[in-house]
Amino acid sequence: MNFYYHPNPEESTTLSAEESAHLIKVLRAKNGDQIAIMDGQGHTYLAKITDANPRKCAFEILKKEQKEKKNYGVHIAIAPTKNMDRLEWFVEKACEMGVDEVSLILTQRSERKKVNLERLEKKAISAMKQSKNFWKCTINELVSFKAFVSQQSDTIEKFAAYVETGLEDLLQKKIKPHTQCLILIGPEGDFSPDEVELLKSSNYELVSLGTHVLRTETAGLAAVHTINLVNQGL
């Protein structure tokens, strides 16, 4: 059964215009049909259509279920790519893989200084529904590298992928399972020397993602995948 997204289905029992149009116009659902809803906060709902309106489909909740959350956290802070399509692709695939949070950072060598958060949110929601990951990824606004680095707590595992780091410092060797893990991914051209010094002084550990030089979005996915594998014991 396909899932439909509603952030507060117990407070407002109508789907969004976009979800309603797909359900009623495309799938031709009718009054009395049952649908599955997720709220992006770990809850799923079995519901029944009470008004098959293609602009605001109304429903009645029949059953609510709480899904178990994974016992580790994945937060990727990434410098937006020059091509917006590549950033959207990263967000979509990272959300399919279960990333919890994506922060956008403006570095000295960043090529893109503006992003369309609304489009990224749509990609995150679509990926959540497709992958049946019941927690929606948080997408944070673009902030300066310096501000972001200084705001992060030392109670989490903090890493930064850096091309000049040796294989003895591979990310998979450094991760502690079942922890909250943050990893920074720089732009094409990597972090500047000044940024590397700030990372070191702010208790970030520089790590390698392997022998190859990866594109920004590829590096982000490699980091998510590595964290997942370590935590799943693979």
C-alpha cells in the first residue's frame, strides 16, 4: 500500500492538494477506500476516505501505529553543489538511505550561495514515502561554515571528510556504533586551510572516505552508507 504524507493527521483530517489530486484523480480512489498515511514522526495511520475531493481529500483515522526508531543518528552537513539538480539528487538518495538531518553550509570555496529549500523538502518527503522510512529528514537552511562548526556540541561524534586524509583514518574505523554522528562534506576543491584549522580546533576529526576523489554529492552518500553499515554490523 502506498503511503501519503500528512504532518498532523490527528489535528487536520484532509490531505494536501497535491496528495489529494494523486489519490483521487490518478489512482481514482473513492469514498470508503482505505489509505495509509505517515506523519514523518514515526507514526503510521490506517484511514478511510470520507470525502473523495481531488483538492482536499477528507479521511477518518481507523488505526495508529508507532514505528521503532533506529538507535543511531546520521547528520550530514554539506556544501551545496553548483548544479542544483545534483544537490536535490543527494537529498533524495540520502533520505532513502535513512539520513536524519541535512544541513547546508557555505564554505570559502562554495559555488552555490542560494538554495531552494521548498524543492529539497519535497524531495525529502517523496524519498521518505518511497523508502518507507517513517521519520522525515530535517533540512536546515544554508548557514556559514564558521557559524555551523561553532554551534555543534561535543557530545556527538563529529567528523569532516578531507581529501588529504590518509587511509589510516577511514571513516569506518572511527565511527562508534549507536551514537549521534555528524560528518561535514566540503565543496569541489575541498575545505580551505583556514577551515581545516577551525575544524581541528573545534574537535572535528578529519577522516577519509577511501582512495578515490569523490564529487560532493557522492561523498555525502558514501558517508551515509558507511555509517549505516557500521551500525548494522556489516
